[in-house]
Amino acid sequence: MNSITQSFLNPVNYTPTGGMTGSSAQAVPGQGGDVGKLLQDLSQLIDGQQNNGGGANNVSQFLQDLANVLGGQQGAQGSTGAGQPGATPSAGAPLGMPTGSPAGASANNGLGAAGQGMHNIKINSKAGGDALHLQEDSQGNLYNASGNNVGHMGADGSITLNSGATKEAAILETGHSNGKMSFAQMLGGGGLTKPETGDGGNTVFDSAQVAVSSGDLNQKNDV
């Protein structure tokens, strides 16, 4: 029996100089009987190599017990990690949602608030001629050059202008940027777009009467 066997065959009774004693030696998670078995396998491995017999079997047993010890240490670390701050979500918190979110915060519906996502658009009517130049936000609200809300574009492509947006309505009715009918239109009424009157006196152009397209670069919107 070699010196390693003498020193480590019974690791519980062996305390190296300067080593841990008492409860501190037993407080290491994942160690104890597994470590004793591992050291015993190590001594048998060395004996087997010195005696040139049983070396392969001893190596296999040593590696298996080493894996058991390492696995026990990883499991102990995982169990202690659960108690660390932030390791688990707060009770009642939805999965995937960060804790501590501001009270009353709501999910973004992808549209944004009124006045956001502003972009230029052009609206042509069956009357032909000039288009109505406005700005539209992410919710379909329409604004003129003065920044006033003058109507709304529906999901079906219809245009509803407020009762006070008479200049904008006249451009779509006549096809002229000044909102005035031509001589031919005054005589026969041809070439005019006739909208319907909606709630509150709003002017409604259905999707068959108007066509909406992207605005021009550096577009000057109508007042």
C-alpha cells in the first residue's frame, strides 16, 4: 500500500496540515462520501498502474466517480442560486414581463397616439384636376397646413371631412386647388364629385370617389 493510500483511504479521519476542520470541512456541498470514494478510486488507480494490472477498470471507475462529484457540486450551486435577488420573477408577474413596470402601463397597439407618425398624402377625386394635399397621422387623422384636424381616413379608404373643412371639401368636389368650379362645371354640373353629408354636417367621400397616394417630397399642404 503506497503513501497516497495510507493518507486518503479514509479521508474523514485524515486532516492535512492547515486543512479545514470541524463543520467547515463538512459545509462544502456535494462532497463527503463521494469525495472519499473518489480518493479511494485514485489510490486503486495508482496501485493498479504500479502493479501493471487492473489499470483500465480503475481509470473507468475513477472517471465515473469524478463525474458524480462534479455533478453534485453543480446541483448545489444551482439550488443556492434560486435564493439570490432577481433569480425568480415576483409572484403574480406574467412570464416575459419585467417586474417593476410602471403602474397602468399598457401594451403598444402599433398605431401610436394621435399626432404621431405624421406623413404627407395626396387625395384625388373623380373630379380630376388638382389633388388635396394633407398630412395623416398613424391613426388616420388628417391635418391641413395650419396643423388643424380636418377629418379622418377610414380603413376602407373613405375620406370624412369635418363640417368646418369647407375649403378642403371644395377641392375634392371641384378638382381645383382654389375650390372654385370651372365654367363648364357651372353650366352642366359635369366633372363634380358629390359627397354625402354625414353626422354633424361632416362631408363623406366614399372609397369609390377618392384615391389616396403618398405625398410628394417637400409637399406644401393645402390650408
